[in-house]
Amino acid sequence: MSISMDDLELSCWECEGQGVLLNEEKEKIACSKCDGKGTVLTAQGQTLLHFIKKHL
């Protein structure tokens, strides 16, 4: 079985993968959907993360 990164995470739809948004004062702030990472985990990514945390 082969798992690619596209199976585990996707580009954040809120910040379009930038990790930051502009607030009302035009200041850059970390995206709340991806916590500033620019990507969000898929269901398979969340499952893998949970498995790793459980066994480490």
C-alpha cells in the first residue's frame, strides 16, 4: 500500500495555502482553519496522526 502526501493533507481553502489572512486593519494574522500551516489534514491524515500519537 502506498500513501502520498495528497492523501494526507490538502491546501487550506480559507487562506488558499498561504497560512495567513488579512484582518480588518490589513494586518497579517495566522489562518484559524490551518493554524498558519497552509494545509489541513484529510480524514486519512487525521487517522494516521491519531494512530501515531497513540503508539508513541
